Amino acid sequence: MEMMKHRYNQGKDGGVFFYRDSNQNEVDVLLKQEGEITAVEVKSSMTYHPSFEKTLRQLQDWIKTPVTKRAVVYAGDFENNGSDIKLLNYNSLNELF
């Protein structure tokens, strides 16, 4: 809801979804912008774990729209923008919009 409110306040309509299929695979947030998808997993943990990226790595096999950006948003302090999946603290969430 916070992402939807943030986009609405910027004058952007919709484009915020989640993914869940019949096999219980899910991704917390999909941002659709200009025909591309940004996939985001949101975790409450303060400690990063590689398993946070599992569904983000598999998502392209499940949907047809290109997934061009991926990110894990969590409560920890360490951030990483250098890999194919960004690791961001909640305070840096605006980087995804």
C-alpha cells in the first residue's frame, strides 16, 4: 500500500501488483513501468540471507513480460547496487520508483 500511495502522490497511476501462482510461488511487489517489470521482495529481517533472492531469480520463468530490475528491500544497513539484484534498506525504497 505504501508503494501505491507513493506512486499516486507522484501523479502515477497503478502499476503495482503482486504475483502468486497455483504452486505457491510469490513475489511481493511487481512495478510495471513502460512495459517492463521491477520485481521486489520485502523482508522484515535486519540480516540479509541469500534465500531472499530465490523467487526473484525464478520469476522470469513464470511470466512473459521482461523483468528488467530486481530488488530485495529489508531492514538491514548493508546495501548493494552492484549485482543483478539490488539490496536496499527501507529508507532507499525511492530508488525503485
